[in-house]
Amino acid sequence: MENPTPRSSHTFHIPVMGTGFTIDTPLRAAKYGISSVISLVDDTLIEQMRKFHCEQEGEPYEEITSRDEDARASRITAYLNLLDRLVTRQVEVLQGSPFEAGSEITRYYEMLPATPLKQTYHDMLTSDDPEEKADLQDRLRRMAVPGSIDVNIMSRGDSDAYRNGKKLPQEFSDAMAALRGYANSSLCSAIVFSAGMNPHLYSYVAKFDDFFPDSHGVLKKKIVLKVSDYRSAVIQGKFFAKRGLWVSEYRIESGLNCGGHAYATKGLMLGPIIEEFKQKKDQSIVQLHAIYMKALAASGRTPIELPHETRITAQGGIGTAEENELLLGYYNVDATGWATPFLLVPEVVNMDQQHLEKLLAATQEDVFLSDNSPFGMPFWNLRNSASEEARRRRIEQGKPGSTCNKTHVRFNTEFTEIPICTASRNYQRRKLQHLAEEGLTPDQIDLVREHVLAKSCICHDLGGVATVSHGIDPDATPAICPGPSIADFSKIATLKEMVDHIYARAPLPMSTNRPHMFIREIAIYADYLRDEVEWYSSGLLSRGANYFAEFKENLLSGIEYYRGLAQQIEEQQRQRFLDELGVLHEAIESILLVPHCS
């Protein structure tokens, strides 16, 4: 049985962006039925935002300091409970507003896509029967439900916690404390796990009753996995099912055509990946449900005879209504995620004026796949962000690296017993001093030095857009992490304008040279493969000989798949789509792999 609370009719959501971009987006979008995701990485920022919004809304505020018992989890619980209360209050006001031009409830229904509920709204507007009109309005008020206030945990971002130099028990690690903070909150929503599998964290979910079905078969809190391929989704789904936990959504994201951190597959493209989910979804649900039933019975819980709903959603690089409809219509995904375009919607996403102007002027060259992240994975970055300018300035002054105040990415023990962050001044100073001792050639030393100095304190700077915008820390140096599609947009948009763009009601102005999202993804992967080959040739990248051959073959196979998909591309764009596939095929064929791979 599913949750009897009706779901919003919107077919898109706003994914997590950084730590600060969407930290309070639910307060501006949820009342209109739009779901969004907030990051649980930075509990210091979360506490600052709780104080700010308590003061704005006249709510009592009592500080939770870093010295308090279980401070990280407590801060997260308190903030999420605040959001829950405030959004509930907003929806009550919206439901009570009149059906007239400009009212909140009118805005709610005007933004909905073409659905039976939207038709009910139009029936109410055109009804000449006062009694029928009143009945329809009562129904519409009840059906004006909020979007979900979802949260995100980077499974890989599970830094151990220390106090007075001593490591605390595992349940106080960053990811586990964040999970506990969400689990103890009043929210009825979903937690999104990203950045790979974390067995300890996943097992910890089973400690909290809200993730199990209640006596009516309802899941108060749901599990969402952000995945990049079908195989990993099934492996993780089985891991949860064996513990009596159900994965309610598999959120497929392009490995490289996205914003923020990028998780490169071995050249596997988004289209073929979603195609596999489309073809195998039903069989995987049957398989997982059998495991789930057995685990529930073994734990003494009532088995759920019919599987819970399992949603498949997709995100990464979507920029037009036509691409959106291709995913919803041809691939049958349940919803899509729109992230980067919303960076130009300050009505719902935090963005200071200075960086709004930089994003509006951004070209493809201004957005690059960088080495900035201390997590050690590719990270999309804006070349002229305040964070990047500050990083380069510190290098010029002979003081590379950042002070490490928040400690969320402390994983390196190369020089210290207690882990430190590779973006910290402490690490970079030591690493640069020891380069000469590592037996590297001069060229290798130059490459490693560049790689070391590229690291930036993103766990702090990604929150800068929120602290600057809200006047909490006007001197912050924000990091901005748009996907490459930011260069396609040239207008600051309102929420309604962006929603109308998504639903093809009033497209926003777009770059005429913009490639299809699938074409752009192939091009990004081709560039990534060239860079990988170059690093391998330098002797600094340890890859098996088969890695490059498999990567290249997957890219070429993806192109063949898209040639077969071309009939699904709108007619006026189809020939260009096919021509660009041909150009990319030749470019990828020309990539020379390392000698022993050829």
C-alpha cells in the first residue's frame, strides 16, 4: 500500500546543488507542489540558516553549538523540523487564498502541467454553476499539496569525527550523523544517497523505524538512490532489500553532463542506461520484492504483499522541453531533474548578484571539469567564481591551500595520523615540500603540483551563495558549480518562467548553437577519455590496459544506439543530430590509446 497523501502533479524536481544553492529552496518552491533536495553536508551552514529563518519567521531559536552532545545530528533535525513547520504553514495559507488573479492558489494551479488535476482547475474556472464551482474549489484546495522536502547525503562524504584528538564512535561520522538527523525529523519525504555505496551507512538505515512500512504499509521516509548504471542500482537495491528496506526511486544521472561532482562511467551513455532500466524495471521489482518480503518476515515485521511504488527518474543536462518530453514519453521515466537552469532563478535558488551576472555571461570556456574537489573526483567549476579567484590569489601570494574549519572532507593520512583535507594549507604545504622525494620526473612534478594546487575548500565555499545572499557572511567567497548547459541560457528567470519553459508553454531564449543533451554528453566523455589517456601517458595514472579500450568501445556503441534513436528526435533537429553523431564517431575513432591497448 502506498502513502494515501496525494503527490504533487509536477513531473520535475530540483536536485541538490552544492551545499548552499538549495539549502532553503523548499521554503520558496514546496508550497507550489515542487519537490527539491537539500544537502546535509554542512551542519554549520544548516545552523546558520536555522537561525536566519527563525528570526525571519518569529520562531524561537536556541543555538545548538558544536560542543553540544550529538550536535551535527541535532542541528539537522532542528532545521528540517523548522522547514516542515514553515512549509505546512505556507500551504495552509495557500489553500485558504481566493481563486483570483495573482493569488497563491491560482499561482499553484497555473504552474501545473497538463494533468487531470489541471483539467479540474480549468473546469472550475469555466463553470457557470455556483454550487459546482464551490465544490470544485473545495476539492482543489484539498489537492493543493506541497512538494517533498528531500535531503541528500554523499555516501562517500563520511568523514570520521574527532574530539580532543580522539576518534569518536562510527555513528558520529558525518554521513551517519546526518542520516540520524534526518531520521529523527518530522519530515515525510525521501533521503537521496549519492556518490556510491557505503555499506556501513546503508546498514545504519535499518536502525530507524520510519524507513519501514507502518501498520498500513506506508513508508514515512523513503530511500532514493542516485545511480549511473543499472547493475549498480540492482546491487544496492538488493543490499537494502535484504535488510527489509525498499528503494522507492532510482535517480539516474548522467555521469559527466551534470553540475557539481561528476561520476564518470566507463563511457556508458545516459540514453542506453535509461533504456536498460526501461526494459528491466519490472523484473527487477519482482526480484527485489521477494528478497524484501523475506527480510520483513525474518525481522518480525508484516510482509507487504504488493511491491511499493518504484520510480525511475533522470537528470543531467536537460535543457529543453523537447528533451524533457523525450525522457518522460519515450523512456517512460516518472520525473526529471532540472538543476543548472535553476541557478538563474534566484526566486527559489540562492545566488548572489555578482555571480548571477557571471553566469549570464558564461561561455563554454568559463565552465570546466576541474580537479578542485578534495573528494578526488571531477568537479564542474566556474572559472571566475570568487572561490577560484581566491584560490589563485593565495597561490600567487605563496600561501596555497585553505584553512580547514569545517573538516567535512578530511580523508588523507599521507602526513598525519588524524586525517586532513587535501585542500588544506597544512596538506598542500607538506605535499609540495615532499614532491622532490617521490622519484618523479620534472614533467611529472609539474603535473602533480598543478593537481595539488587545484584543490579548493568547496565544503565551505559552496555555502557562500547562501551566506552572502542572506547577509550572514558578506565576505564569503562562493564556489559556483554549474553544468555546461549554463552557457545555453541568457536570462534571469522567475519560477513561473522556468516552469513554463520546462512544460513547453513559453520557452526561454536559448543559444542557437546548443547541442542536444545526448550529443553534449558524448562530446564531454570524448574529452574526458583524451585527458585520461594523457595522464596515463605521463605515468601518473594507474589504469589497466583494458580500461581505455572498453571506454572507447562503449562510446562508439553509444553512438550507434543514438543513431537508432534518431527517429525520436523532433524532425527539424534530426539531421543535425545525426550529423553531429557522425562527427563525434570520427573524433572518438581518432583517439589513440596507449600503445599496449592498441
